[in-house]
Amino acid sequence: MPGLRRDRLLTLLLLGALLAADLYFHLGPRVRRRLQPRERPLGCPCARRAASPAPAPAPSAPRRVEPGGGGDPGSKLQALFAHPLYNQPEEPPLLGPEDSLLAGPEALRYYRRKVARWNRRQRMYKEQLNLTSPEPPVQLHQEASWVQFHLGINRHGLYPRSSPIVSKLLQDMRDFPTISADYSQDEKALLGACDCSQIVKPSGVHLKLVLRFSDFGKAMFKPMRQQRDEETPEDFFYFIDFQRHNAEIAAFHLDRILDFRRVPPTVGRLVNITKEILEVTRNEILQSVFFVSPASNVCFFAKCPYMCKTEYAVCGNPHLLEGSLSAFLPSLNLAPRLSVPNPWIRSYSLAGREEWEVNPLYCAAVKQLYPHGSSDRLLNIIDMAIFDFLTGNMDRHHYEMFTRFGDDGFLIHLDNARGFGRHSHDEVSILAPLFQCCRIKRKTLLHLQLLAQAEYRLSDVMRESLLEDQLSPVLTEPHLLALDRRLQTVLRTVQDCIEAHGEQSVVADGPVGQWAPDSSRANTTS
């Protein structure tokens, strides 16, 4: 009996020692990190570039140019937005609530419920860990820029031309502190279920995170993976290319200049990945992929079997990391979206080819399929192809659209990070919808012709627009000049179509059904 009691005592002492070690080495540091006030690391070489929440911008702060607003009289960008083409009424006119994506009262009730649920979960989490925090519960403010952005979406685009909300939203995403970080839904679905035999890797090399800010707005964060002056190697397939944060930023500015307004507002930011991601995430898997490199930089990588390696990590300097932040669209519960395969989808294999690459009559077949022959869908796809050609994005396998606006609704230009990879090469096959169908909206053509004029040169207005971003220069000069060269290619392609088929047949003033497409005719221009 004395020996049994002694064994029990030793077991209790061992368990107590293990518990004390766990508290000291694991729970203790986590609790201390939670309670530490947020501040930027001293001596950080990039601190001078970090976002500053000062109420008044410094004299050297980037100048923001709003369509239709005042500005520098010598500004080409301001002159462009003041042009009558950017100020004429849009067709069809907005008639009432049915032309808006969201019903205001219903959306606000939904967001209030989400905020209340968030606060309850945060309270339960702190109670489980016995944490005390001076941070007050999150409040929903109707005037928050992300709420107004959601309420402003209508059938013409994601935001009105002259809305000041976009600039406010970009500033908030750049300056507001984060309150949570997590994997995106598609990344979560792939955790532990990645197929290493796949040629196209759906995750890993293009790590992305969802960040939530103190105003309860959300953005998709894509970290810097490639230096601006690096070109994609010519031997790389488009589906294994890196996703570039600066391409997401530049795509938003180009989309706004083209007057499409189909890319969600996107801004660059220097993110402190320790303070603004690691210390605010509740996801233990995300916490587990952080480490300190031999150069004393904080790094993290994607949690996926074929990419769970430190050589695929992204690293701060030592804590700050460049990235793009793209505003979230309204929840699918409020605004359902349809994801549609692009008729001109590419083959995601090493040797395969799709029908459009070998069949010169492919467009005639597409027009026989609903709804391409009886709505604006085909014209919108051609708009998207022109946009992708200008950026060099070959990875447009799907497009999305809001179901509320029906078949004529605009296409949302999401996921543009594989653009601006090679300034020295123009991939003309991206324009296949244009030169195979020989169709283009008159509105689109007029904008392209305007941007080809010296006083509104596309590279000049893009350069000026990108100066607004904190991470400027966003694009190198060769990429900017490539935009002018590609624009001329688009205009020559349209001119070839007009010479072959006549302007009345090529340039569309209305839906496809109003200009009688000839499905038996195929264009041979390239």
C-alpha cells in the first residue's frame, strides 16, 4: 500500500509538471500576445511606408481623382473623367428599387444580425480562455464605407461613376486595423483534401486570406509573391503562374478607366503579418503555418499537402508585407451570384486544346446557345476578353454575375492576379471572342478610341491613377507602355472586322438580338 500511494503521488507530480510547462510555454505567451497593445515594431526598415491613421493627410499624400470631381487642371486623368463620354446618362436608365442589387432595410437587418453573432462568439472565446480585453464590441454603422458600397451596386456596375464612396472604401481598407484573419472558404474546403496528381493546383502558390476590419468590413488579402520587375518565365503555363498582388490593384484602376466598373475596389497595403494576421486569427491551422526565417523575418505558407513547405512561404521584412486588399461583395445570402464557365475557357492540361482554338466557326456555335444569341451576354464576354488582353490575363476560366439582374446583367471581373505577368509578350489568343465573333459595343469602342488619343493616352492616365495607391509604383514602365501597344492591337482587330463585315454589323448599339448576327459567317482575321 505505501508503494501504491507513492506511485500515485509521482503520477500527480508528473501531471502537474506537464501542466505547468504547457501553461508557461504555450498558453502564457498566447495570453500575453492578446493583452499586448498593438504597435509597430521599432526599427522596422519599412515603417515609413506603413499606413498612417492620421486624421489629416500629409502634404505629400497621394492625390485622389474622382470621376466628375475637381482636381489638378493639368491632370490627364481628371480630363478623361470630365469628358462627355464619362458623363452621359447610362442606358437603360435606373427606374427604381428593382435596379439596385440590395434592398436597404433588409441588408441592414442582415448585417446587424451578423455583427451580433460575431460579438457573441468573441465573448464566448474570451470566456473560454479567461481573457480580459478593453476592446468594445463591434458596432455596425450604416454610414460605413463598405455598407454604402454594397447598397450602391446597381445594374450598371459595382459603383456609380462619381461616387465618393469608392475613395472612402479604399482609404478604410488601407488604414483600419484588422480584428480577424482567416482562410477563404475555398481554401478551407481544400485543407487536407488536395490531390497531388492535379496539374492545376487550386491552392498554395496563390495564398490568400480574408481580413476583417474594425468597421466589420471584409477584404481578400493577396500577399506579394513576385517583384514588380520580374516577368513570368516564358516556359510557365498560365495555370501555374504566381498570383500578383499588384496585378489586382492595377486591374481595378484599369477597369475604372475603361468605365466598366466591374472589378471590386482594390487597394495596396503594407500589412504587419504578426500584429494584423497572426495575433488576430482564431484559426489554429493558420497559426501553425507561421514561423521565423533564418533572416529573422516572419513568414507563413499555405496549409496544403503539396505546398506545406517553407520554400513556398511569404515573408515580411521583418513583419511588414505588401499585399492587395479587394473589397468583399455582398453575401450570397443577400445577393446570389451565378458562376458560369467561360465559353472561351482554356485547356488546363499540358497538351490539350479547346474547341475554340481549332474551330474557326466556334462563335457561330456559341451564339446558338442560350443566352448568347438573345441578350447582352456575348457582348459582355467580349468586353471581358478585351480587358483580359490589356492585362495579359489568360486565366479567365469562369465569370460571375448577380442573378438579380438576369441575362443582361454585367459580368463581375474577379480574380485578376495573373495579369501583368509579361510586358514583352501580347497573347493575342485572349482576343478570340472579339476576332471570332467580330462584335463590340459602341460604348466600349468609343472609350478605347478615346484612350488611344495623345491627350488621354491609356498609359498616362493609368500611371496617374496608380499614384493614388500606397504601394506606388504599382506597375513598372514597360507594363504601362504595353497597355498602349495592346490597345492598338484591339483597335486594329476591330478595324479588320469592320472592313470585312461593315460597321453596322460589327458595332452594336443594343443587345445581340437587335443587330441580327449572321451565324453562318466566320471571321478570318487574327
